[in-house]
Amino acid sequence: ISGETSFMGTTIVKITAAEDLTIYYTTDGTEPAKNPDDEWENQYCGSFDINETTTVKAIAYDEEGNASAVVEKTFKKMEVVTCEEAVALCATKPADKYIVRGYVTAIASAYDPEWKNISFWMADTKDGGQVLQAFRAKPVDAAGIDVKVGDYVEIVGNLILYGETPEVNTGGLYT
């Protein structure tokens, strides 16, 4: 089962197995199986979109009716949170990926041309104090970063607690 496990908007899910196998799947948490009364029910016929947090389960059958093990993958739609909410989430769900929006209040370290990233502090308002650090943020376009104090930014990343300072370990920076 493949697709972006953390996504914004929608993601495309694709399920593959050996060519001579037939795949059945579910997206409602139930165990997938071939229905003897309707073999087309839940049969995988091609990739599909999901637009909410979903666990996909799949099973494959050969021509003799032998089943594979059930495999599953969870796809999480990222939540958009404020800096203040992100700070609170650091203690409860640090491994999850979030979209955090805020204003740059201070540059922590300038653009690093080797790693093509920058670190900065951000807050929910332009004068709202330094509540969250974007650590090694990278732009979608890695050609360069032109982030200034006062810019409104959107960051995608995992929340981590760094000492006593909450920060976001970013996977991308959107301005």
C-alpha cells in the first residue's frame, strides 16, 4: 500500500501485489476479504483518493482462493494549528506532522547554503512573542530562502520538544 502517509488536502493510494493475485481492501477499519456472494465488492481496481485520516487494509487472493496476510497503512491528514496550539501538542503528539502558521518574530540562524535551510522564531501575531522555533526550515523551492521578520509563514513538520523550548523540525517551508 503506497501513498503519502502525511498529507494536505488529498492523497492518492495505490495497492500492488503480484500480477496473478486479486486484491480486496477496506477503508472503514474492517478486515478485508473476498465476498463469496459478490466477488466485486471491495475489489481493488485502481488507485483512489482519500481526503481524511484513513486506515487502508488489503488482502490478496490467488486463483485457488489462498489468502495473503492482511496489510494496512494509515494515512493522516495534517491539521493546521496555531503556534500556541503547536506548543501544547509538543507534549501530547510530538511524532505527528502538522501545518503551523505564524509570523516570523526573529531569525535564529541565517540561511545556510550547504543545507539550504534557515532557523527562526515564530508567533501567532507579529508582536506575539517568541513561542515556537522553526528549526532548519526549508522552502518548497530550495533555490533560496528570503524570510524576514514579520513574514507570515506556513510550516509543515513534526513537533519536537528541544530542551525547554518547543520547536518544529520542519519538512518544508511555505511563504
